[in-house]
Amino acid sequence: MIRINENYLKLQSSYLFVEIANRVKAYQQNNPQAEIIRLGIGDVTRALPSACIQAFQKGVQEMASDATFRGYGPEQGYNFLRDKIAVNDYQVRGADIHSDEIFVSDGSKCDSGNIQELFAGDIRLAIPDPVYPVYLDTNVMAGRTGEFIDGRYDNIFYLDSLPENGFVPDLPPEPADLIYLCFPNNPTGATISREMLQSWVDYARANKALILFDAAYEAFIRDQTLPRSIFEIEGAREVAIEFRSFSKTAGFTGTRCAFTVVPKTCMAYDRKGQKHSLHALWNRRHSTKFNGVSYPVQKAAEAVYSDEGKVQVRELIDYYLTNAALIRQQMAALGFEFVGGENSPYIWVNCKSDAWEFFDLLLKKAGVVTTPGSGFGKCGRGFIRISSFNSLENVEKAMARIRETLGPHFSG
Ligand code: MLT
């Protein structure tokens, strides 16, 4: 008898963004005239930078001739891309990261979901609430959690991110082994200061713990005082792994390219307390289960670091940040409290009511899709996330409709 992994039965019935897509589809089927504006899932809407397109096309062209054709590439990524990442994303910012510590992949969602395979089943997990659902769900699948009771799994140490702590979780009062952090944060859009991040690194060092740092949104940081990588923090090379992506930076959500940084000095332990290199383990996993990102896509990603690419990427991010500023301004005018949208594409709005009800109100009355905060955890129950990834025209239209639906007499 073929049996299932029963840990899957502990999961919520569908992945958050699938659930939202289903609700929107059902609404559209019943209201075919309704024009929907999507400020829900963080999916980019603007074309790839022209520098990337040119490099992409050139890469495809090389595949058209036997002399320049390429088959399997290195699983870890081509050096032409890894070298550029090491210099431009790390070394110029004083972070001591080398190209052979970079693993190119097809997405941060996959990497941040797969990485937990390296760790024991009975480690103590510290996971923020609200949180990008992938960190939690992949640990549920692996059997590291108990049952789901009143919005939370047993055996997880939840790190509450609330207005009281500026949406930056406090250090756990008890030792944790594996800690997930994401800044600029998805979903709240909050950022972490250098000092706070230093305190997390110090905590990890003191507890022989590991921080999984998701920096997929670092390109949105405009405040120069904020860290863009955990490796700008002293001591992080021993206790952190970082995830980065070209998805939100350069519009690669459909093209797929990302990378994970595992420093060679980053260690974890076996049950006897012997040290093991996580770089070696991840390399083993990556080369066993992954065959590399396609050559033309890596050429397109490399172009992000060209002079024109840098200008074009900055312009893309500025575009979405202008949308974010508009969302902030409109939500403030309607009297809502929120965080994010300054160094991040997401605005986390206290909707003063049940998140799914508010989501339904905006969908049905304004034709605007947002993301209900409760989908990211218990602490998100009274919040919605508004994404700035859309055209300025659509964001203006969406905000006008929200104004009409909610203001000026809306009291929540
Ligand atoms: C989000 O909306 O949270 C993200 O786009 C989802 C993802 O990156 O997988």
C-alpha cells in the first residue's frame, strides 16, 4: 500500500496565493463585467530591462550554433554571473563574500523552501508571524511541527511582529536553532536597523544557531543607513545564509533566476557536536537535485550588473516605489495606520477589521485584489497587504476606487 506523508495533512487546504486566485476567479465568473486590479501577489508588471533582454537574446543566439551551443552548465551557476554578484552585491558594500559561496538557482521560494532539508527533524524553529508562508509550510511538510491549533502550529517558536515592536521581532527568550528573518519584510514592508540585525547575529553566535536571511527585496532599500545584506554585519559569515532574487529587483518572476549565499565559514553540528560545513552540504544537495539555470537566463541576469543594467534596474524600482508612495499617501488620507512602502514594495495596513472580510470588501466593492494579512499568520489577522507591483495608472485607479468605497465616512 502506497502511503502518504501525513505531515501534508497538517497544512492549510491551499497555498495562500492559490486561495486568493481561486476567490478572485470565482468572483470574476459571477461578475464577468467587473474590471479587477491586482495589488495582491507581489508579481512585477513591467518588462525586463532592455540590457537584460539584449543579453538574453544574445544568449539564445549562441544556442543556435554548434560552435557556441552549451549543454549542462555548472549546477552552482556560471562564473561570469557569480563573479559579478560577489563584487557588486557584496564586496563593494564591504561584505566579505566570494563567488564560490554563491549558488545560482531558479528562485528564492525554492531555495528558502529546500534549505530545511539540511537540518535535523527535532531542531527548535523560530519563525516570524506574520511570515512568507513558504518557510513555515516547508517545515510542516518535513514534520518539524505539531498540529495546527487556533492559527498556529505546535513546536514552533513564533516571533511576533506587531506595531508594538515596529514589526521587527524581539529576540526569543529561549534558545532557537534555526531562525528565519526577512528584511525588507514580506509581508509587512518593515526594515531592520544595523543594530537590531547585529543583535540577531550575536544571538545566533551565542546559541550556535543559524539565521536564514531572506533579502529578496533589498533593492528597494533607499535609506543608506539600513543593511542590504546580513553579511554587512560583523560575525554573520559564521551563522547566516542569505537568499536573493532577480525577481523583484529586475522583473525576473517569469524568467526565474535567484541565488543563495552560503559562506564557507558557516557551520552546523551533528548530534555529537561535531562541526559540518553548510556550504558542503548545500553544494551536495544542489548538485544532486538541480541542474542549473539556463545559460541565456544567466546571461540576462549578468546584464543587471552592466552600467546600463544598473540604471534601468534603479528606474524600475523607483517606478514601483512611486506607486508605493501613492498607496501610503492615500491610505493615510483615509485615516489608516500602516508600515512599509518606503524601502519596500509592500504596505501593511491595519484594516481595523477581519482581514478576509476586508479583502472581500475591497474585491467586491472596489474591484481591487489585496492580500489578507491572516494568510501570513495570526498576527496578521487585522491587516491587509497592498502590493505596489502594477502600473501607476492601475494603482491610481485602484486608490480612487478604494477612496470611493471606504472614505470619507468609513469607520472600519
Ligand atoms: C508575494 O506576493 O509574497 C510573493 O510574490 C510570492 C513569492 O515571491 O513567491
